[in-house]
Amino acid sequence: MFNLKKEEYLIIYLLVIFYLVGTIAHIIDATLPLMLLLTPYSILLTSFTGFFFDVREENKRLLLWSLITFQITLFLEIVGVATSLVFGAYTYGDTLGVKLLGVPLLIGINWTIIILGIADVVRQKVTNNALAALITASLTVLFDYVMEPVAIAFDYWNWTAGSIPQQNYIAWFAIAFLFSYLFFRNNLHSANKVPTIIVMIQFLFFLSLQVFAI
């Protein structure tokens, strides 16, 4: 599926081990508090590996898209927390670390990595921009659907009504469609496959925790 460089293989092997250990440690009650404490650092480290090659190779157009995606998604999250108009009524817990106006700064980074990782692999299979954005948005919503129960259980965020509103998934779809369409429309691509691998590993991570930890 992927034509990978030696450095990419090394990073992927390390990520697989990292998330495998993390999954097991989340399942064990004695180590769960430590895992929750380390969550923002693990997300930050994972994100660093996701953008490492693009920064090194000065992939300026992709990095500009990433910066814009980070800023706007973070802004939408801030508006969403303050007004409940974007995703529904929710608040963030303390697990994801440092916040700006009630929203962890890592959220914008996470949005960017998820959309980038999915869009980059969809582009290899689909050439029509609108269709590619539609598929990317749908897969992004699937990712969120799997992530939500785990995020709630581990105090990433909490829904005021106690259940996940349909509005949340509609917003995820719309946001992912917009930014992935811009990605495809400008013919962007990552310098590596690490962002896609990150999304795949995280999807399996959340799926495993749904089955074994909550």
C-alpha cells in the first residue's frame, strides 16, 4: 500500500510499539492515571513525528494549509465551547492539557493530523476533488465515532446532555469536507506517509480501548 523510506519505517515501528504499550497501560487500572497524565505529551510527540518530514523538506504549501487548518479548527472549537452552536453543548476536561479559552491547544493539531492523514491516502485512489473530500469527510466522521466513547470515558471532553448529539457528527463532516477539499483543490500532499499511519494506529488504539477498557 505504501512505498516507504527507511526513516519512515523506523518512525512507524516506534509508533506501533508506543501505542501498543499505551493501549495495554490504559487497560490496566494501576497504570491508567499515569497514561492520562502523559496523554498531552504523547499527542504532541506523535504530531511532531507527523510533520517532521514536511518541515525538514520545507513543504511550505502543505505547512501553510496545516497552519490555517489548525487555527480555524481551534477557533471553531473555542466558538463551539462558548456557544454550543458548532458541535453541540460540551466542555473539555483536563486530560488534554493546556487550554485557550476552554479548548486544549492540541485539539487544533489533532484536527489537522486526522484530516491530513486521511486525505493524503484518499488522494492516491480518487482524483475528483469533491468526491475525494466527500470520502475524507466520511472517514473523518468514522474516526470521531470510534474516538468519542473513549474520549468521554477518559475525560478528554464531556457532553452536557450526557449523549453525543447528531450535530457533532454533522459539524465534523462539514469541517473535514472543507479543509480536505482545499487540500485536494490545491494539489497538496505530505512528504511522507507518517500522518496516514498515525491516523490508522490511533483508530486501532481507540477501537481497542472501546473493546477492552470502557
